[in-house]
Amino acid sequence: MRELDKKEEMKRVGKVVRIEPMPTSVVPLLKSETTRDGRRKIADRIVGLSDGVLEWKETDRHIGLKIGSGPYSIAGLVSTHFDRVSFFIRSKDLLQKALAEGFKPKLRKSTIPSTKDLYQFGELSLSDIEAHEALFRWIVKESVNVVMDHKGKN
């Protein structure tokens, strides 16, 4: 703020002031889906892979991929501020398959038992999902099963 005040003062007294443009983004965005519409398309595609089991609900922090309502209803997240899409995965075979197809699912650190199997896929685009449709159909099914298991225990 001080630099801005200094530049304003310089302008008032007639000195030449160089004003540089602000950087366009300091937060990394989804690879090719940098817009709100793009993130919604990813959410729509994931809902389609669930055969209508999931629906999405948008908040200021993420698009939640939900099964009904209430606690333990979110089966996945499309982040609105960072470049990641998250799913619940328990199957080691599924994780190995994702790695074999070039993805790098990262386990989200959690102290809450209900989110211990949440994996984040960084820079996931709509074209990635479509190119690996069978894999993501399996991931969505696994995530739905994990959430249904949580709902059944509570």
C-alpha cells in the first residue's frame, strides 16, 4: 500500500510514474478447464459416469459430488481454487491402474476416519477423463461404494 501512495504522490507533483500490470493469476488452475464453466463440465462428466447416482452442488470452495444429502454424502470434489479433483479410493488395484495410466493420485492427509481414503488428482482435465473413461468409471464407482459404506456405519 505504501508503494501505491508513493506513486500517487509522484503523479501529483508531475513526476513520471511507471505502473506495471498485476499478474493475472497467482493460484494454479485446472489444466484446460480454468473457468467456472469448465469445472462444471468436469463435474457433469463425473456425474454421467456414476449413471445418475451422483449429483453436484457448488459452493465457493468446491463442487461437491454428492449422493443424496446429510453427513457422509460427498463422494468427490472438484476444487474451485486449486488444480485438483478428489475421489475416495480403497482398492490398491485401482490405485495401481491409475498410476499405470499416467496419473499421480495423492493421498490427502486426514485425521478424520471418514476421509482417510481421499485421493487427489492434480491437473485433471475433461479430456483426461474422456480419454480414460473406463478408469474413471471404476474410480467413481469405488468412491460411491466407499461413501455408501460410511453412510451404512452411521
